[in-house]
Amino acid sequence: MDDRVLGRTGRDVAVIGLGCWQLGADWGRVDDADAMAVLHAAVDSGVTFLDTADVYGDGRSERLIHRFLAERPGEVMVATKCGRRADPHVPAAFTPENLRAWTDRSRANLGVDRLDLVQLHCPPTPVFSSDEVFDALDDLVTAGNLAAYGVSVETCEEALTAIARPNVASVQIILNAFRRKPLERVLPAAREAGVGIIARVPLASGLLSGKYDEHTTFAADDHRSFNRHGESFDVGETFSGVPYEVGVAAARELAEVAAGLGVTTAALALRWIVDQPGVSVVIPGARNAVQARANAAAADLDPLDTDTLATIEHIYDERIRAHVHHRW
């Protein structure tokens, strides 16, 4: 798998990584054995970047990765996130003391002295303009608690604010064939500044797998059931903010494009992201080892041709743009 430099971390990572939200919670049950199988299958397939957060299963995802690191030390870079533990989730909660406590908890969960990369976990918008917050993160780097820090954002404007900060190493943002807005300003700005782009929700919560239809149901503890209208967190995190029925119809058209190329819809969707200039790593999740291997294999596909790219853009413009482009 091709490697790319992850922004100001200076570290090379394989272009397809693994998002580990599924291994913690909110996607239906994934038992420990399946979670460990996912981690091993991903790394066996060339993945070298794992993305998790302290709130995924209240630390369960981090602790599972700790187990994996003990079995296979030195093979991967691990990024985690902090800030969603704040209750209430307000700018005033992002104090130096809380940032230290949150990152200390992640160090313990992951079993490491120094975190490879810590990302602010979609904090309230004013946090991105807070010198105090970023000074505190600089202090944690100086103290050796973390090697680098970045941000995870909901909106393009938040991303642009973060990119302008001199020590932000990476920006994690939703980017997929149903969320194209970051292509306009965020990716060019990141390339110019040398900031890494981590593309999350690459399959639009599974819509872009091409496996769902109007009759698909999800478990009660799956965010695709309980957060369809933003009841628990930003609705853009669930199906990329696309109304489910709209997304199913658009994904059906994309599946026809994929079939014409002889690939799966998921592989087409992942290859589309890999082809975008400025993307450092894309982080699809997986609930089992088969999915993990299939996701990694998308990196081996040839770059998409101009006709295919134009068709994907047309599907977005005709079916998706009006629902999401103005919102994030």
C-alpha cells in the first residue's frame, strides 16, 4: 500500500487506515474477539494508522488497541481524540487541566508514555480560535505527553481556522463522494500549509457500501438508528447528513458505476477519496476481518478515470448537494 506523509507529524502512514469507532460502541455489538480480528486483519493488509477516541465505548476502543499493541509493538501509528468527555460540551471545559487529564487517561488506556497524535474531538466552534487551548497542547508536546496534535472538525470553516495555526499537524474531516465540499478550499489550504488530512466517514456510515436499501434496519444501539436527526451528536456524522432514503437512491446509482468497473461500491468510494490531492489517509471502519481486508484492498485499484470522476460528481450534484453542501 502506498505511504503518504501525515502532515506536520512527519510520519509516513499507509493511505488507507482503520477507524476504530466500531470497536468501541455505537455500531451494534462487536465482541472482543471480532475487534481483535479486525485489528490484525487490517495491519496484515498493510494498514499502519489506527484512529480512535477516548469516548468510543468509554475507552473500550483504546483498551483493545492497547492489547493489540502489546501483541504487535511498533507496527502502527495510533491517533486518539479528546474533548467529547466534557459535560457540558462547552468551550469553557477545554482548560489546560482537562486537556491534561483527558490525554493522561488515553495514555493509560493505550498503555503508552507518549501519544502519537491527539485530536480535539469536534469541539465547539469557538475552541478553534482559543490561544489558551492550543498553548496547552503545545505544553503537552513539550512535556513529552504527546508527539503531535491535530483537530477533528465538523465544518470546513473550522478546518480552515485550524489549518492557520502553526502547530496543528492534521485535520480530520468528513470527506466522501456524498460530502465533497472540503475539496473546494480545505484540501488546497492544507496542502499549502503542510497539514495532513484524515478523511473520516468515507463510506457515509455504510451507505456507500451499496448494501442497504429502503427496508434495512439497524440495532437500537447503532447511531444509524438513534442519531438520524442529530439527537445525540452532529447529524453529519450519521450517513454524512444525507437523508437515508436520498442516500440509498444515490448509492444505487453509484453501485451501477462500480459494477461497470468490476469493483464493489465500497472500493469505488474509497478509491475516489484516495485520488483526491491532499488526502493523507482515509479511515474506514470495519466490524469484521473480511471488511477490514476489503477496505485495505481498495488502495490497490487504479486511479479513477475522468469519465468515472465526472459521473460521481454528477450523482452528487443531482441527488446530494442540496441536502449537505450548505451545511458543513
